[in-house]
Amino acid sequence: MLEFYVDPNGDDSGPGTESRPFATLGRVAQAAGDATGTVVAHLRAGRHILREPLEVTKGDIVFQAYGYGTAAQEEAVVSGGRHITGWRVRDGVWLADVGELDTRQLYVDGRRAERAAIDTLPGAVTSTETGYVTDVTLNWQSPADIEFVYRGIYPWTEARCAVADAVVSEGSTTIAMAQPAFARAHDLYNFAWEGQTSHGPGLPTRVENDPVFLTEPGTFVLDRSRPGQHVLHYLPRPDEEPERTQVIAPVLEVLLHVTDATGVAFQGLVFAEATWLRPRAEGFLHYHGGGYYEGGPVDTVTIVEGQMWVTVPQESAMIPACVRVDDSTDVRIEDCRFTRLGATGLGLTNGTNLIVRGCDFDTLAASGITATGSRDVLIEDNRVHQIGLDYSGSPGIAISDTLDCTVTRNQVTDVPHCGIVAGPARGTRLLRNLVTDTLTTLADGGGIYLSGPQGDGPGNGALVRGNVITDTRTPYNFGLYTDYGASWVTIENNVVMRADNTAVLQVAPPLENVVYRDNFWDADPQGSDDVPAGVIYEGNTTIAEPHHLDNVTRAIQAQAGLVRPR
């Protein structure tokens, strides 16, 4: 075994020993590429700032915090951020010239600062095919930096579209929206529902990122009106001072990319401060989960013939991850923290024998963990909370097109939509997870949500067992949700409490080969009084009294959630 050491205060011209460590992770990766046998890289305490993504293509290498697994373990932060200095103060607002810096997030002393915003467009607003007209004069300083947020176009959807320009004329303002996003939004978002027909995204529910919106302490704006001379605006909180406040703007979109590697591990590290710049002129036309529309055909899905229908994309792109593992085998990520990231925390794609264990995921713009096209994946004992902060449809944990993926003993809480999602897959096992406080923002989802075929027979279907799902928040939700033609699913020994609906048996397309057995809940699922042909519903217990339900399910609840509470 060959060991290297890296310290932010080290020297890349040195040998990488404990007494003379390297300074950068890139130098470690270079040295490991020339080595034979297993390599262990020890990261000393501090912020290991990346100027470009760390690419790992060599196998048999371990990156770990110095002293990992001992009382002397140090906090090593792998950061894609830039420390902002040189503030000047004008009318109580801090200003910094940041050159070509482009970012969508800002962190102040480790706390996420929100983009300055207003809740609605002022005045009487009329929608047009290219934007909006309002009967008031808007004093926006940098219209092309402004972004409109559309929450709830569909109950499960939140989109973002940028402004191109705003022209004031005779007491009104004409707003032109950036293309192609706005035209695509009109193609995608169309529906008829309970007597209401809608075309396009409608009016925004939030308007972000202009200096005139800076009224709430702890918020920021990035003014990009002068190319290459961007200005960061920050309205401080009362106890903050420029000289002693650490402000970090994430710069990189990818921190770490493992590709075509075998036998790689990351242990005890913190991955922090990355962004995702995609939602500009192309917009973020969210449809469901982590998927968004980039153009192309849309389909009309009929819910009730001649009365209720929605349009949906034939194909969707997925929100990327700031830490990516692609086409790799035998990769372990243990006891790490993913925080202050502008997209999904960790993405696993087309890999085999992948383990994510004992990690924390928090303060993320999108999902915590996604696994796509991979096999033999274990996602165990992870805490996922405070995610979906910019993209509210993002699930805490999402898997799709996987084979033999196990998601077990995780705790998922404080999530704006679904907690754990399994799309079409085979051999999925969702076991003894604790899922609380989900659907805090969007509706029509589940604490645990399964959609589409989960196998092609009893030998490789999905097993959902021993999970505890509580406090599913919106008024239109299902604690346990098998949806959209889910098939070959066995759901047993789960506990569901304090949801608008515990579960649903009648969906379209209908469920096939789905078993609900020996579950406990505080209300009957929708459709349990008329069980459809594709569902077996047996041995389930409804107990409305909370104390009694807790007593009866005490053993199940004791086994759900983190192996090592923290």
C-alpha cells in the first residue's frame, strides 16, 4: 500500500509524505496514476479548493479524511467555491466586483443565503405568447438577470424561466421572456382539470434576482448586466460585518467525477460549494421528480375521457449531480457529507456494486442521491434532509432503471416533494426507512413513491417492507404511493401516519400484481373498499387512535431509520 498526504498548506513540488504533503487533490490524483497497488490519500483539515473537477479514472484508490475512523479524524472539505473579498458598502448593501463569476447560490458563514425576490409581479398582469404586460412601471435594474419561478403549474411541478428584457412605456411594462424556454413552456404545460383548462405556465409565483428586491437581510443578487464585470450584492444580517464574515460563492458545477474505475473509496470527507448554471435561456421546465423538458414531442395523457387530461414530455433530462460516479465498479462512499451544493448531491450511473453508507446530505438545491442504470447498489444508513431548495420536485433518494438496488435504514426528512422514489426497475428493496415531513411544498406525491413496472415477475419485483412514513404535509398526497401502472410490488409491514391519504389502490394506468399486506395506518387507503383486480389487499390494520397505533407498531418503528442515529 502506498500512502499520500494532502494539506491545503502543503506544496505540490514535495513528495506527498505526512511531513511534506501535497497541496492539491489534483497532484494526489496524478501521483496515484503513476503508482501500482492500492493507494490511500489522507486529506488534512481545511478547505481543499478545486479549480477544476477532480477526475478519478484509476482504480484501487482511497480518499479519506486524516485520522478517519478515530477520535482524531479531521474535517477535510472538498470545495468548488470561491471566497468573496473586497467588499464595499453602499446604503447598507455589501458590493463586490467578481469579474466573470457566475453562480446561483451563496453561503455566508456556512449558511445558505437566498436570492432576493418578490412574491408576485406587481400590478394587473396580462399574459402574452412571448411574456407579460403589467400596468405599472417596473424599476428593475438588470432585467436579463431576473428569473421567474412557477410553483404548482401541475401540483407536482415547479418551473423556472428567465427574463430577456423589460421595456417601460407610458405607465406600463412589457416583459419579454427568454427563449426557447418560454415557448417550450407553452408546448409542455397544458391541461384540463375539474372544469378548468390552462395553456402555458401562467403567472409566476416568485420573481428572483434584481437589486431592487434586496429588502430581506441575508439575501443576495448577482448582477451580470456588464459582461465580465459582474457585481455581487448582499444585504447582511444585523450581526454580520465584511471583515469577519466568510462569504463563499460556488463556482464549479462538478466537484468529483469517477469514471471507468474499479475499487475506489471516499471516506469521512465533506463535499461542498458547487453550483448548476443550466436554468438560463433554456429554462428549467420541470415535469416530475428530477426530470425536466428540453424540447421535443409531448404526449396528451387522458385521465377522464373528454374532461381531464395533461400534456407530458416524451423524453426528459435529469438534474445532474455535483459528485458523479459513472460506469464504475466496486465504489464505496462512506461517512461523507454532501452540503451546500447547487444540484443533486451524489449521482450513480451505469455502475455495479456501489455502496453509499453512513453519509449526510443537506442544504442541497436538488436531490440527495440518485442511482440510474446501475446494479447491485446499496444505499444504507444515510440521512437526507433540507434538499430540493431550488428545484422543489426533487426526491430525497431516487432510483430508476436499476437492478437489485437496496435502500435501507435511511432517514429522509424535510423534503419538498417525494421522500424515496423508485421508477421502473427490477429487484428493488426499500426496507426499514424512516420518511417524515415530505411534500412540504408540492403535491401529488408520496413519502415513498413507486411508478411503472418494478419487475417482470415475482422473482424480481419490488419489496417495500418495514418502512415508517409520517407527516406527509400537503393536502393532496399519499404516504405510500404506487402510481402510474406500478406492477410486481409487495408492500408489507409498513406504518403510515399523518398523511392526507395513507395509500391509493385505484390509479391510471391500473396497478398489476401489487400486494398490500399486513400494513398499519391511521386511515383506510383510497380504493380499499373496492379493491381493483390487479391488487391483493389483505391483513392490513387501520387504527385511528394515534397512541394505540404507536403501541401496536412499536417494534416496526424501532427498526426503521438510521443504524447509527446522529
